[in-house]
Amino acid sequence: MENYSIKSDFYGIASACLCVVHCMLTPVILAVNHFQAFGTAIFWECLNYVFLIISFYAVYNCSYSNFKSLIKIIQYILLSGLAFYIVFHEHITIPPIISYLLSFGLVISHFVHIINHRKTHE
């Protein structure tokens, strides 16, 4: 289970980083691909949910081995905020910087989890 937790952290880090890249590239891709915008928009919107599912999987699996409940709580708060942003970003005006901050927060929380995990298992 210990190695599995570390893998979950790496999945979470990769997912959050890819999510940020995806969010930054979406306006560019849609502007360049305006003639195929409908199909491209659906594909890119589905990627939001793929990243969200991977992030949920990573946070859920990390919470099993998480000895510090504060890290667990922070990860779930950040994940809930990111899920709220992804689901409602078209219905209410939320600046995109919020999604970037939430994603970077998930990356940092996974790194903190890895560091704390290694300190306790040395």
C-alpha cells in the first residue's frame, strides 16, 4: 500500500499539471480550430472531466495512507473547488486563475504528502 500511495500522488501531480496545460491551451486550440469548434469543444470539455476523475482517484487513494488529516482535508477542499469550477464555469463568472490556483494547490499538496510519507517511512 505504501508504494501505491506514492503512485497515486504521481497520478495526481500529473493530472493537475496536465489540467493546467489543458486550461491554458483551450482558448488557443478553439481559436485556431474555429471551423471545427463544435467537435473540438466537446472533446476538450470531456478532458476536464477526465482530469477531474483522475484527480479524485489520486486524492481518494492518498487519503488511505495519509497520516496527517490536515493534508487530507486540504486535498479534498482543493478537489471540491476544482470540481465546482469545472462544473459551473460556464454558468457563473469565475476567473480562470482560480482553476490554475486550485490545480497548483493539488500539485503542492501531493508533493507535501510524498515528503511527509518518505519522512515517516525512512
